[in-house]
Amino acid sequence: MINNIWQKISDAGVSSAHPEENLLIRLYNQMSLVTALVFLAVIVTALVFEYDRFYLGLVTVSCAVYVLIIYLNSYQKIYTARLAIALLTMAWVCAISLFIGGFFSQSLVIGANCCVVFISFARRPKVRNILIFTMVVFYCSVLVYVQRNGPVFGVTDYPYDEILALFAAGAWVVAVLNAYNNQRNKLIADLQIKNEKLKETTEELERFTYIASHDLKSPLRTINSFIGLIERDIQRERYEALPDRLQFVKTGAKQINTLVKDILEISTLNNPEKKKKNFVDFNRVLKNVKNHLTEEISGAGAVIKSEMLPNFYCDEAEFFLVFQNLIQNGIKYNESQTPVIYISARTTDTDIIISFQDNGIGIEEEYHAQIFQYFRRLHSTAEYDGTGLGLGLCRKIINSYNGSIEVKSEYGKGSIFSINLAIGEPVLSQNAVAV
């Protein structure tokens, strides 16, 4: 129960609106809670030992100040809270020193306050420097005055208050060190993740460069070779083989065009600034893909069936590519008299699962992982055309939404490609119409 209360108060004001501020919001809440509890203990001590009313009133107001900090944070008044804790802490420390003396614990509090201000106003260096200068000047002025003239109310001994103040200053230092350690661990973890991604990207780039250059050279060689044959036939006035030779040239040019188009699509996916996210009706996406593939669908005599599909917060152009590639594969790698692609969907509280089932040639289990790699082809271009980039593109798009794509397939028994998407925020909307 105590841990739950501590966590709830620590997280007051924490939100996704200012994620970069959440660490400091928690730090301020924890410091304020500890300090308010210490002042509450001082109030109890003051009542037990019958301290004078001035002292009791001063510590009561100071206790309320730190409760106010938590209140301000909870309403996202984060910089107001930071200014308040800096200035009001300086005010009560100077007031206690001026009226009743005592410098050891108060000096620690001022020092801890300067450290906190230095951390929390790092993005506002002018404000940070002014605050630290003000605290040091005010406290030193009070110190000099009391050394020369003594405390206004004379030196008064308040049992245990120095110990409690020392505890509060120590708690601030511990809170700051804990926040620093958490931030350090988070940065190390983030760096490790980025290093892994960089390693993966570097390996992918090396593989991509090698295979892309190889796949470009092959059709270029074909084009150059058959252009040479065409030139020779024209010089010898032998025209009967020209149509066949021109067909090889056209096929090579088509391969290059397709490869360049797919490479450009990959480069677009690597630029998050080009994403245009909105609530997208997957039924509309499917309809647009079917219109785009009208020639391929009618040419193969294929049938595309679909259940009601949900909406999802995403970039519509990206999921157009996903739907297009999966449907094209279901038609292309299919030797049935009537290729059939059946698209279904189901949702849970956290996920959307969309499945593309076909009656195609299927895929042997040993190749299930390989087919999602760039340029990985299980058949030659003579059997089935393409670049081997389609499923790699699909996986890259789905992964960018923290989703996954899997395949269940047996050779000769068709395939089922399943896309799993986390709903997250904004939440799912299902006001869609089936295609």
C-alpha cells in the first residue's frame, strides 16, 4: 500500500505530453513528498516540546509549500513548480537562519537546492544562473548579518530540528543521485538498442548494396547483349528474330524499372517525416488495391474475398503497399485454375490480426524466415518475375508500427500471412464498410 501511494504521488503530472520532463517531474514530486513528511515530523516535534508559535507557523507554511509543488506538477505547471521550490526553499532557509540561527543543515539544503536548480533548468541557462546567484547572495547576506548581529530572536535550541533538516537535505541528495542513475541507465539502454539497430541497418545496407548491384547488372547485361544482336541483325537485314530479341530487351528494362521502384519505396520507408498518419479504413485500402491490380486479377481469373476490415491509425500509402504485395504474391505464386485470396480480420483489446489466405503453391517450412529478407527469392525470374523485395518491404512497414508478420504454409497447400498490429493510442475505430 505504501509503495502504491509513493508511486502514485511520484507520477503526479507525468504524461506523454512532455516525455522529456517526466524524470524531473518524478524527482520534484519525490523531493517534495519527503520534505513535506520531514516538516510534518518537525511540526509533531514542535507540538510535543511546545516550541513557540512563530517556529511552529514557519514549519507549517514550509510543509504546505512542498505539498503545493506536487499539486502544481499534477496540473502540468512544471516550471511554476520548479520556480516555487527554488525560491520558497531559499525563503524558509533564510528565514530560519535569520530569526533563530543554525547554519549547518540549512547550508546543506541550500547546496542541494542549487544542485536541483542546475539540473532542472539546464535548458534555460539564464534562469538557472539567476536563481543560483540569487540563492547564494541571499543566504550569504543572511549568514553575514547573523554572524555580526546574532539571530533576530536570539539563539534558541529546538531539539531534533537540526537532525530532521539534515535528513531532508540528505533525502534531496539521494533523490537527485537516484534520478541521475536512472537517467544514466536509461541512456545506456537506449544506446545499446540504437547500436543493435545500427548494426542491423549496416548489415542490411551491405547486403542490399551487393544484391541490388548484382540484380541491376544482370538485366543490363541482357539488354546490352540483345541490343548488340539487334544491331547486327539490322546490318545484315535479317528481321525475323527482331520481335523475340526486343521482347528480351523489354523484359530486362521492366526488371530494372521494378527494382528501382522497390528501392525508392524502401528509401521512403526510412524517412519517418514522410509518414502521413490518420485513421485509415482498411476496406478502402483493399478497394484501391483491387482497382490498381484490375489487370492482374482479371488476367489470372483470381477471386479476392474479404470480411469486414477494421480501421487503424497509420500511413495509408504504406498499408497500400502491404496489401498490394500480399495479394500480388497470392496471385503470382499460384498454379490453381482460379486463384483465391481470402482476407479476414479479428480484434482483441490490444491487437488487430489481419490474415491473407491463398490457395497458391505454398512455401516449405525451412524457407519461412528467409522470405522476409530483402532480395530473397525462392524461384528464378524465368519462373516468376519480381525483385524479392516485396515481403521485406511488408515486414519493414509492419515492424515500424511495433507489429509483426508471420506465415503458415506447406508446399502445395497454400499460405496464410498474418499481420499483428498493436492498437495502442489512438484507439481502434471500427466504423468501416466491407468491400
